[in-house]
Amino acid sequence: MLFNNYKKILYTIGNREVELRDIFTRVTFLNDYTSERAYDYYYIQEGEDPEDVARSVYGNEYYSWLVLMTNNIISEDQWYSGDNVFLERLNTKYSGEAYYITNLPDLKPGDLMVKVTQNSPYGVISIDEDFYRIVTDFDKNFRSVWGHGGSGEFSIGDKIMFARQNPNGSATKLNFISSIDITNTTEYTDIKFIESKKNSPIHFKTINSDLVIPPNVVYVSPAITSDSISKDTIHTDDSDLNGENFARTLLYSYMANNGSVPGVEKLSYYAYELDKYRGSQKLRILKPEYCGPALTLMEQLLTSNSIGKRISIGF
């Protein structure tokens, strides 16, 4: 095993000194100084692990460490394991939904989002305890509340309130500026749009191009303009599309049209992660004739006195 080449150093554990391998030493390949002629390429087949690839390429599973090191793979989730495994990981990582609002409350992970009802425009607000989510994040750039857990199903148009739990177990309502009348504060806001977190946008772009479009750009269907609205603008008025009005933005059109905006595409977290993951299926493989020199250099570097430094080698 590769770890047998790591130098031993003394670690102090409690009152004892223990001799262990210095696994914090790393050796990487400098791609800028490595000739492409030193490599072949290999596409991982579903179900293959590093030992399988090493057996296939080098005839010996021992060289699995070389497969990993050549591609700078240091964790299991960097290894291509097939789309089904990836989708399970993705659904776990991005579980829950994104709830879009027009306001900019000061939210923190762990805050509560609850559904409220109001029996008249100026009536008493009541909390529906059967509908709530725990806030995991608030993306201010896209004004989306990421929530998970809780109970009940939220719908577009629901009125929601946010609360923060106190150390004694009680909760304090969070007030924020009203998007309708910015001279007042409010305790609640409306959900403008809902989608799964994995399908929410990382950024917008023009169709069939990689030109990234800021979410606060002024949008006049079906075209974007060169103007933009301040990211901190809260005022939202569908009937008066002038001045600093959030209703003029591309993001608001995205919310109001259920995630479909003519002339604009989005790069979702799902698409980004899938493309990145499928890219990991292609491995750089050091040609077998370089294995001997590579192993010799590794042994020399791993037993050197350069502890705590990152050493790189190239061919």
C-alpha cells in the first residue's frame, strides 16, 4: 500500500507519544509542467472502483493510489459511481424546496418559516401551526428561502412569517420592511414561487450562450435590457414599472411566471452538479511505462524532510 511509504512521526496523544504515519503529506502532479504525452485517458464504467481501474490499466490493483493521485481525488464523492448513486447524493444534498419572496428579511439557518392567515386586510393574523419549515439558508441574490423538515404543504400565494428561536425555547417574530409600502414594516410576506432546491438557479443566461445575466437586470419580455435595479430594492409594484421597482427585474418575472422567462435560461444546481459529476468519469491515466519512475519519486518525496509542505512532481 502507498501508506507504507509515508514517513513515521511521533504524535502526542494525552500523556503518550505514539508513532504514526504522517498522512498529512500530499504529493500532486503539476499539470502545467506535465507533458500530455505522459498520459492516456480512461472512462470509468458504472460500478468500477479505483482498484478495478488499476487492474484494467496497470494489471495490478496496487496502483489504485496512482489513479487517485493523478486525478487529485481525495474523497469518495469525487469518484464517478454512476448516475443512480449521484442522484441519490444530489437529492440528499439539495433536499427540500426553495420559496421565493420579494422581501429581504435577515434570516439565519435554524429560523422558522410558518404559514399565517389574515381574515381581512387589517384583520388579526393567526399562525397555522400545521404548516412550517426550518430555514437552512436564504439566498439574498435570488430572494429564495431554502427550507426543510416541518409539516404541511405550502403553496404559491401563501402568507408566511419568520421567527427565531430564543435560548429559553420561546420564539421571536422577525419584522422586515414591507415591499408594498417601504415606509412601514410587516410581519409577513407572500410566497411568489416554489420549486425544488436542486432545480433553483445558480445563474441566468441568454439562450444558446454562456452570457450570464444578473437576476436584478431590468427585463422587458422577451428581452433583457442594459439597465438594472439595486439588489437591495424592496419596493414591488406590478402596476408602476418605473424607477427602483423590484417588479421590473428578471428575477421577479421568473417568480411571477412560475420559473419560465422567454429568452432566458437558467443553470440549476442540478444541471451544474450533474455536468461536473459526469466530467469526473474521464480520468487522466499515467502511462504504464512511467509507473516505475513515479513510484521511485513518490518514495523519495514521502520520506523527505519537507513535512507540512505540498510537494509536486511532473514528467
